[in-house]
Amino acid sequence: MEIDGIKIKTVGFEPSHAELKEYVEFVKHKVGNVDSITATLVDDGWIDINYTKHNPKFERIRRITGYLSGTLDTWNNAKKSEERDRVKHTGGNQNEGLE
């Protein structure tokens, strides 16, 4: 079954459509959008809810001249120039060539 584009699998019970929708809303509220949900009936009638979240979106955030920035879109020309001219480190061996 699928609700709001999220695949739902149940193990050990057959919930109503309304109950499945509640599970989807619960997970979306806690962790945001997910790809799939598995709801499993466990001891004493409790439901164990597991979810998968694939391909999370990553945004590069850098500390440049004292500012945290994802993009330079809103920067003026002076700040863009400062970023372009700075020394960029590769993370290699810092002692290399220092003998």
C-alpha cells in the first residue's frame, strides 16, 4: 500500500486506512519525508515502526571569512573576491616536504 507517496508494509496485523495514515503523519512529523515505512505488531499489541530514508539532500556549508554560508548568491563582489582569493587546503599530509 502507499499513502502520500510513502510505501507502507505491515507485519502481523491489518490496520485500517485511517490508522496507516496516522503512522505516516507520525513519522513525517518526527523525521520529515521518508521513502517507506514498515509497521510490525509486537508483544502486548505495540506497533514497532521502522522507516527508510534514501538520498538525503546535502547542502555544502562552509565557514568563509567568519561566516557560515551554503552559497555565495547573496554576497557582494568584495566578499566573493575574498573567497576566490583565499588559500584552499586539501587536507593532505601537513608535514609533507618539511624535512
